[in-house]
Amino acid sequence: MNTLKQKLTSRKFWVAVASAAFIVLSEGLGLNVDSDLYWKIITLALGYIFGETAVDIARAKTTQSTEQTTYVVNNK
């Protein structure tokens, strides 16, 4: 349950939801959004999501390395 709460409060999740809604509204309802603006918004959203994912991965690796170092030091 905690994992679901984390996902629902994730900014990456909401950016993805907003981007999907934008795509559906612009494509499905024919809102005639300028093509350049359309792709800039989608590119910006994807860049944010991938950038934050890279930061999360780096943070997880750093945390894992710190935990392993602490484990080794404490078990000597």
C-alpha cells in the first residue's frame, strides 16, 4: 500500500498523467495545438521524467554503496 501512495504522490507520475491527458485532448478532440508547441511540451515532459529517473538511480546507487560500506565496517 505504501508503494501505491508513493506513486500517487510522485511528480514524475503526475507529469506523465498530464502529458497523456494533453496528448489525448489535442489528438482526440482536435484542439489544433501548434505542432511546434505540441512537441516542445512532450519533449519537456519526457526530459523531466528521464532526468528525475536518472537522479533517482544515482541516489539509489549512492545509498546502496553507503549501506554496504556501513555493513562491512560494522561487521569487522
